[in-house]
Amino acid sequence: MELQLETIGGFVSMYAIKILIALAIFFIGKFLAKKVVRLCEKLMRKSKVDETLVSFAGNIIYGLALAFVAIAALSQLGINTTSLAAVIAAAGLAIGLALQSSLSNLASGVMLILFRPFKLGDYVEAAGTGGTVEEISIFTTKFKSPDNKTILVPNGEIIAGNIINYSAKPTRRVDLVFGVGYDDDLKTVKKILTKVVNDDERVLKEPEAVIAVHELGDNSVNLVCRPWVASADYWGVFWDLQEKVKLAFDKEGISIPYPQRDMHIVYDVNLDKSAKSNDDKKETKSKSKSKAA
């Protein structure tokens, strides 16, 4: 009996020590994992890494470190961690296949944050939509449309297509086309366009605006007017210049033609005589019928 008690006491003391060591490994490892994560986040912030990526990377590092600490603690208890690691790997594979599209969006979100094709506040066209970027998260990007609608676009669709960033450059070129009649004086038209462009203070002096004949169209002579402006002034200048040019053309008597067609009708005299002859025959027959009645 005493021998059994001694044996049980030995087992208990041995496993108690292992449990204490395992707990010590777990809690100390957890503490060190948090310290490592904070250090990594601090270094990333000093390197001016995007805050979203800092948070995401911190969570990934902490999760991996905690998994390593848990495996070390279980190993101390004598548990075979090789089979446990295999089970975790198989579960991870199954989860990865089930969340394939989500993982694709996650990877695309990391790429967007790392390579930064656009930033918050930029006006962007991507994945068939356009708007001002309000938020770049790991799975989706939030846009605000010009009519104040919120649009959430999966990051995978953004990375898979073309990205047009209208705010990336400080200046933009305004492309305008004006059509005038063939009878109008082109030199006068160019002077009007030049004056309207130069009178607008938002138009940049450099690069110089291009005003030239672009095309001899079917109904008009088309001239291009291409001034450069700050990106923030683009739409204001685009709309105002068209109105000012129209008013200036009206004042100077410059015509703005519209599509039209000339119709030529051929009059066949013989066909007309034949039609009249048929009408006369019908009229004679109707009179004959009325007399017979």
C-alpha cells in the first residue's frame, strides 16, 4: 500500500512539475510574443508602413508566435505534437480551400497596402466603378461615388483589372473639342479660344495650352482646345470653358453646326402622266356606272 502511494505520489509530483513548466512556457511565451509584436509594429510605424498593414501584420505575427508557444508547452507535457501539427495543417488546408476567394481578397489587400496604387482621398476608377477612396481594408476597398453612395469593392477584383488614379498627378489636361462651320474664319476662332483660355486664372501657363485644327468633319471643322490645370480644378474648368466659348462664339457670330442631311427629290414627268391617266380611267368608269344605275 505504501509502495503504491509512493508510486502515485511520484507520478503526481512528476506531472505537476511538467504542468508547471508547461504553464510557465505558455505564459512567458505569450508575454514575449506580445513584446515581439509591439516591437515589430513600432519598427513598421517608423518605416511609415500603412496602419492597416501594421495591424494585420501584428495579428499574423502574434498568432504564429502563440501557436509555436502552445506546441512547445504541449510538448513539455509529453503530448506528440507531430500528429497535432499534421491535423492543424490539414484543417488549415481545408479552411483555405473553403475560403479561397476570401484569401484571394486578403492577399490583394496586402498588395494594395504595400504597393499603394492609390491612397485615401484619391479619385479612382477600378473594377468597373469609380469614386473617392474612403477606406482600404484587408478584404475590401470602400469608395464614395460622386452622388454620395458608398461602394464596397473586393480587393481581388481591383487587383485583377486596370486601375485609373485621377488624383495621382498634381496636374491634368482638359481635352475639349469645338466644331465650327466651314464658312467661319479659323484665325478668328483660334483667337477667341486663346482669349477664353488665357482669361481663366485656373489654367496653367506651363505647359502651354494646345489649340489646333483636329479634323475636317462631315458637318464641321473640329478644333481641339487642351489647357492644363490643377487636378482639383479639372471639372470646374471643363464646364466653364465650354460655356464661355459658346457665349464668345455667339457674340462674334461664329456658327456651331449640327448634323444635317440634304434630300434631293427627282420628279418623273412620265410617271406623273401615267398616274393621271389611271385616275381619269377610274373616274370615267365610276361615271358610267352611275349613269347605268
